[in-house]
Amino acid sequence: MSLRFICIEVRQSLRCANVFLQFDHSLTETEFLKIVVDNDALTFREYSTATRVVLSKYFTAEARTISNLTVEECNASFRLTITIDGDQLTAKDAAKQVKNERRVGVTPKPGVTEGSCIQVLCKNCKCELSTTFECQRVREFPSGSIDISEFFCHHGPNFDKVLVPLITDLFYGFQFAVLNVELVQERVKLKDKHVYCRRCLQYLGETMLSDKAVKLWTDTLLLKQRLEEAESIITNIFVETEITPTCQVLYKIIDDTQVNDAVGELLFPAIQFCKVLLEATFPNRQRKYMLLQVLEKKLEVLRNTKPLAHGSHNNNNVLQVEMEQFKCFKLLYRLLDETEDEGGGEAKTEDKDSDASSISSDNLLLKTWKEDMSIHVLKVSPTLFSTLLDELDDNALLLPELYRYTHDHFQLSYIFYKD
């Protein structure tokens, strides 16, 4: 069977399910494909084989309710009317559930014990990046999404001095650590405000606060910690959790953009839409940006996580598929590089005119997003940026091109997570 992935959006309030199918080759090459809707399952039949997707645990499909059937290249999609058995959450219960949600997006605290002797290592080659120091303070660093000086109507304090960590401090933020530059300057390579491992040249981060401190991405680091007379242990700076790094980014975005009242209650809990500009600097010192528009943050989906196993049918040539239940972020995204406008003369060809026009429009869009005070800006490591982009690109392939692209060159995709 050529069917590889199945993704079903379950929309309880609308009593419908959107089914997206991804095949391993173009459907124009398939001579016969039949979709059968039963109350408890979906069956996709070819000439000699079939794939049966059991749905009875999640909802009852109403037969003969297929609509919006779309077939494009390696994708197909359609909509079903469904009935969900059991007690449903009332509006009051749902509001209470939202109110009691734990704030999973809050920046975690490093697993560092104050008073212990620690040393920072390169995660790639295990090279020692800092001298061993007794950590007296572990403190959260301001996010940097708003210029702190804007809080003052007069000349405020010099934050280049106030925020510089002492040589006994470890400051931290979302996926980064801030150290005094004196701890690392003899063990790393500094070039144009960028920090590299002296041994393997892995890109680690950048200098800040007038080059008095370094901001290092924690996905490039290991932590060597010694407690009293015990042996030293080497761990990640942040304690590993079941939440994937890409989901942590989305949780961080939601947490930073949600609006709370004076006592911390979440205002407008039904509003999920938000925009964010992700920025990353790569080892070649080139900056890239990802424009994200989060459309939904708790969309219920059913999907298979691994490609369907071809040739593993039972005696009746029917492959039985058990779906897994997930929640997901549904979002639009677009990748932009930081480029310079071309000028100083007329383009010699129409292609150059078109390229210059495209660059100019991209720069204008990026400039607009940067200057919009309502759009959150978040800097992340190049590794996390690339991981997120790869996951979005892969998941976008679940959708037919008709739904995948917008007129302004954004793509629609998902980030899946377990509830």
C-alpha cells in the first residue's frame, strides 16, 4: 500500500473531522483507490490490498458524509461528520480547565546547586570552555524582548554594568546561559562578537553587555558539577524533560504573548492567535528569521508517527492501523534571510529585476514585523532554529498544496505534542 501517513483533525465543537493522507508517490500513478467510510473505521482499498484505520475509540464517523475531497500529487484530504460519545465538557468546565492549566512555557531553572563548583564544557568535543568556579548565584536573566531602558522616562541605570554577571554568577534565560567573559576568554575563540569553541570551532553564542559577558546556547554546552567531596558529574545545564525543544519554543511563545489581569488570571483564554519573529545567528554570522503565526495551540489530532509498514498485511491483505492521540500547534510560517537591498544602478535583465523586487519585498516584510510592537521577538540557537524548521517542513507535507501555501508565501504546518 502506498499510503504512508494519516493525520486527522478532530473538531468536537464543529462535529467534524478533517482527514489528511500522504502517499509515497503521486496519486496520478494509482489506477484504483477506494475510500470506504464505516461508523468505526476508514478503509483505503487498492486492487489487492487495503489499509483499515480504526476510529471507534475516538469518535463515530457518519457514513456518506464525505465532503471537500481534494487530490493533489502525493496528498489527499476530505472532511467527515462525526459523533463523539460520552460526557462532553460544558463551556463552564472548559473555562475552568483553561484557568487551571499549568504554565508549561515558563523558562526552566538550571540544575545547578548554589555553592557548588561548576565548569562549562563544549557538548561537541568535551573541551573545557570555562575555568572552574564556585557558583554563588543562579539568577534568571531578562528576556531581552523589550529594551529595559524603555521602562525609565529619565536616564536610567547603566545596564551594561548592572546586568553583567560576577565571576561567581550563572545567569540563565530560555535555552541560554550568561557568564562573565573572564571565565571563558582564554578557552574560547572570539570573533566579531561571536563565540566559538577553541578546539572544534563549534558556534557557541555571542558576547553582550559591551563584551563583558557571553551568552552561550545551552544546546551546545555540558555542565561539570562537583558537590562537596563527591565525584564530579557531567550533565546538561537544563534538566531534560519529555517536552521536545520545538514544543518548548511554542510554549515559550504562548506564555510570553498571553495577557493576564492584575492578579495573574488569563484574559481572553479563547484567543489563541499570536505572531512571533524567531531570530537565529548561524556559525557564518548570518542571521535568519522565521515568521510564525500561531493559529491554534491545542488542536486535537489522530496520527501515526511512523510510516505505514508495507507488506505487513494479515492474511486478508488488510493492514490494521491504530492511531495515536496528540495535541498540536497549528501555525503559518515563513523563512527569511537578512539581505541587503540591491541598488546603485539598473538591473541588466528581467530576472535581476524580479530577484531585486523579491528581495525588496522580503526586506519590507521583515522590517514591518520588526517594527510592530505587537509582534513578539525571540532569539534562539541556530540548532533549535534548524530543528524547528525541519519539523515544520516535514509536517507541512501532510497537507495538499491547496491548503499548504498562502498567497503571501507562508506555509501551513503542525507541531505535535502529547497532552
